[in-house]
Amino acid sequence: MADPAALAERARELAGDAGRLAHGLQALAYQLAAQSPAATGPAGGVPFVYELTVFVLAVFVGYHVVWRVTPALHSPLMSVTNAISSVIIVGALIAAGPAGISFAKVMGFVAVALASVNIFGGFIVTQRMLQMFQRKK
Amino acid sequence: MSQNLAAFFYLIASVCFILALRGLSSPRTARVGNFYGIAGMVIAVVTTLLTPHVVSYWLIIAGIVVGGAVGTYIALNIQMTALPQLVAAFHSLVGLAAVCVAAAAFTAPQDFGIGVPAAIERASLVEMSLGMAIGAITFTGSVVAFSKLQGLVSGRPLMFPGQHYLNAGLGALLVVLIAVVVATGAGAVFWLLLLLSLALGFLLIVPIGGADMPVVISMLNSYSGWAACGIGFTLSNSLLIVTGALVGSSGAILSYIMCKGMNRSIVNVILGGFGAEGGTVVAGGADAGDRSVRSGSAEDAAFILKNAGSVVIVPGYGMAVAQAQHALREMADLLKKEGVAVRYAIHPVAGRMPGHMNVLLAEANVPYDEVFELDEINRDFPSTDVAFVIGANDVTNPAAKTDPNSPIYGMPILDVERAKTVLFVKRSMASGYAGVENELFYRNNTMMLFGDAKKMCEEIVKAME
């Protein structure tokens, strides 16, 4: 059977291998980290769970803010939420943004136009409504 | 603009949107809130235009100019009574915009940084398909709601055998198709998904009757938010996710409030068919046939109103249809001059959208501190001399409290029956939306004023002068 000296030698070799492997792994990780920003566009490299966190917290904020809205203003609430949901124009702008012309760009243009109708229309109608609410003179 | 800086400005825009909703907690702060909303939108658009992904501006500027001009024109010229259909139409645009963005992202994923065509990241495919499906449902659903509210099609629910099974089957099929799209990334399946979503949106709203529209509009409001959320996840854009969630939860809460106002579950409303009976009146009692109704003229009403100490006005959809709000306010002004205390009582589901009556009264310059919600004013009816019900019916029907067999049983109502005298302005004896007869019409302390709501108010004003 193997003598203790040989065993110790073998263990030292293995430890060295492990160290080199760890080193290589770290280098790879750095390389990956350096490459990923280049590979991502507007979508970025955000992990899904972060987006989910933002989403869930926003639902809670929405819940609490909306319950405080006075029932008399439920119509303006509806038209203002309609206007701000047109923030989808952000996606439309990215689609319509690239140079040249393509199907996606036309879709982007249509979406920009539709969302603009909503943004201008929604905020102006809300403003018209809110101007009418006045106190007893 | 670097990605970090852009994210920072998106955060500011999100906060602006939250403040916009927060402002609506009182009419005093609401206008400032609206400006926060506008500021948030400007920040969001400018920030996006300054990111490196947008290099060509001409098409974008054309879109904003055309869309902005159309939107501005419509918003400045719309009648306040047409507000519900306007909001429905606007919802459809958000839905369609979401569909367009999803289609763009599917065909040119490289622009959005989510892969290359035919090899889009799985997670992005899920979010994109969901966003598109919800957007498509919002689009066709809102178009149907708009047509019903605008009177282009009948407001009656349209039912056919197997409808609910068809809708459920279609819904299940959509889920399967989304799974297939995610697994294969096949273009054909993606477009099929779009077509079926459009069909489902149409089929979902068709069976829902006109007076359930407050719930439908709130629901579509909510959907348009969730669609924006889906696109936000696709683009990993926190602004879209936050805004979508705000709008989504706002619409959901409004739907809940509207359902509670009718004591019905959201499922019951969505399944539709309510008010299908139309003309057939469910008799309130066995002797319904030979009970007599006391009807009066504008002069009688003017006399009663003038001699009252306190009057509570209960407006309903009939007032909106007749555009009677201005004439009504004139009448109230004359009464106030005579020293009569005038207040308004509003049921949560009066009209065709949440808060519809409040806006119409505000348009007629009724101060908002004279307008009260159901729970604020209901206990005051016993000490009220005259309840003046104009264009409302079901929301005052005591059968909601007394008759367990009535379709509206359990619905919270305005207790006008407790007032000393009840004046009902109505075009005819026809039943209300729920198809239920209102036994209040036959009470001794009730006087019916038959006629158009606006004309009746004008005649009462003349008689009082």
C-alpha cells in the first residue's frame, strides 16, 4: 500500500490543481462580467427577480394611493391613469428609433402616434374635468 | 445618456406618476397632481429620446405631432356627457399600442437587446406574449365597450349558447399558445396568439349590458395597465413596470368598488347577461296591476319644492342622457334663493363610469361640497323634506332591502323612501336596467313627474319664477 510520504505528495498536487482551477474560474467570471454590458441593450442585464420586486412594491403603492382617492374624482382618476399608461410610448420610441426602415420601425411609429393621442387627450381631458370642480362661493 | 442616468430619470418619472394619483385625494390638490403627471411623461419621453437606441427622429416626431394634434382636438371638443365612451376609446389605443410594441419587439429583438430574431430569450418571450395578449384583449374589448356606450350597437347583452365554454376554451388555448411560443419561438404561433386574443377581447365584453359599463371600463383600465407592465418586463424598464402596476391596481380597485356598489361579484359581471330581460317587468307584488300612481305637473313640483326646508337631489344616468345638469342647477339655485337647503346624493354606480355624476354636476358649476356619497348622506333622508330623483331608478329601489328574490337584493341603495315626499322625474313607468319594478312609484308620498329630465327642470324653474 501507498506510504504516507507519497500520499502527502499527492495531496499537495491536488491542492495545487484546485488553486489553479479556482484562479481560472475567477478569470472567466471577470471576462463574463466584462462582456455582459456589451451584450445587453435597453433591456439591460437586470435579473428577473429585481423586476418582480419593483412590480410587487408598485402594486402596493398603487393600492394605497388609489384607496385615498376621493370617490368624487373617480372619473378624473380613470382618465389620468389612462394618460399615464401611455408611458408605453417608451417602448414605441425604442422601436421607432433605429436608422433605416423596417416592419418593427413602422410598428413603432404607429404605437408612438396612438400613445400620443392618449397622452395629449388624456391629460387635457383630465385638466378640463378638474377645472370644473370648485368650492362653494 | 448612460444607462444609469436614464434609469435615474425614469425613477423621477415614476415618482411623478405616483404624485399625480396622490393629488386626486382632494379636489384642491388634484390639478397640481395632473401637472406632476404631465411632467413625468415629458421626463420619460425626453429621457428615452436621449438614449443611444434612438438615432432617427423624423418618424418619431411625425408620430407625436399627428397623434398629439388628434388627441388635443378630441379632448378640447368632447362633451362631458360623452366621457365614458371617450375613456373606452382611449383604453383601446393603449391596448393597440402595446400590441404594436410587442410585435416590433418580436420581429426586431436586437433593437431591444433581448436576443436576435428566432432566438429571443425565453423570459422575454413569456413577457412579450403576455403583454401582447392583454393588449389585444384590451383593444377589442374597449372597442366593443365604446360601441355600446356610443350607441353604435345595442347596450343589451348579447348571449348565445355555449358562450362561456367558448370563452373559457379560448382562454385556455391562449395559455397553451403562449407556452408554444416560448418553447419554439415560432412566428406563426405568435400571430395566431394575436388573432385569438383579439377575438377573446371581443367575446368577453359582448355579453355585458350597458349599465354594467362602469365595471367594464374600470376592468379595461386595469388591463391596459397590466399590458404596459408586460411590455415593461420585456424591456426590463422599471418605469413601465411601476406605471403599469399603478394603473393596473387602480383599475382593479375601481372595479371592486363598482361591484360592491351593486352587490355583485366581478365574476357575475364578467359572465354578463344581467338585465337581459329588458322590457319584461318582474312584478313587485300580486296586486301590481291595479295599484295607482300619483303623477304631477311641473307646477305641483315647484310648489312642493318651494315649501320644503331641505331637498336632496338624486341624479342618475337619465340626467346624463337628457343633458339636464345645467337646468337642474338653475332649479337648485332658485331653491337656495328661497332659503331651501339643497344637497346632492350620488350612488357609486350611477351613470356609466365611476364618478360620472360628479363630473356632470361639476360641469354645471355645482360646488363639490354640496355633493355627497351614499354613506355620507343616507342617514339624512328621514329628516329630508323632498327627495328629487332625476333619471335614477334601481339605485333607489327598496326591493334591494326587502325582497330576497329580487335580482338587485343586497345592493346598497339611497334611502329616498324615508324622505317625507319623493319626486321622481322619469320618461315613463318602464322598469330600470335590472328589469325590476320599483314599488316606490306606488307609494302615497311619491309623485311621478313624467317627461324629459331637462324639460321638466326647465318647466319647474319657470313655474317657480
